[in-house]
Amino acid sequence: MTEAGKLRDKLFFQCRAIVDDGFGNEVSGDWQTKLTAAAELIPLKGGEPVLAARLSGVQPYIIRIRSCVAARAVTPAWRAVDARNPSRVFNITAAVDPDNKNAWLDIMATQGVAT
């Protein structure tokens, strides 16, 4: 599977805070970092949908991280931000446990789309 030496990137996993707007309504607030993790970024290369996405300026990735309680809470409502380059933002589309052993999480994400 994955070795620890391949986890070369550091990502912040963020979700929107729910805040009160002052009138008793709950609205989405700013992004809050809930998890910082070492990750392996695997760009997807082949397939017609992947090629079409790259033509429109979107690059799909698989983000592989170690599984933990906080990591298993990641949903498509979250985003990942590169800790070394904050302008690099990944929109999360799915998170799965590839071997059903809770050792690793594979997170499908796209870079280049609005979050």
C-alpha cells in the first residue's frame, strides 16, 4: 500500500463554521482548520473524464492520508489547503477507506474549481 516516506505534502483540512447572523439564523462562516495531516498527492492521469477536466483547468487528485478519528470526519463539504502554498486549494468530492482496515483514507479531490 502506501509507505510513510510518500507522505511528502502537508495539508490543512477545513470546514465552514456555522455562525449566528445576529437575527437568530445560522449561516456559513469562515473556513476553520479541523485537521492537519501529512499527505500523498496522486494526480489522476488517464480516462476521458479526467482529460476533459484538465482541458477546462481542473486537475483531479487522490489525496492519501493516514486514517484517524478526525480524518474519518472529512466530507465533501470540506476542502483541503496546501500548508506550504495556501493558494493551492482542493475541493473534496469523496472520502473512502480503500482496504476497509481503517489504516489509510483515499480522498478524491479537484484543484482548480471554486469551493
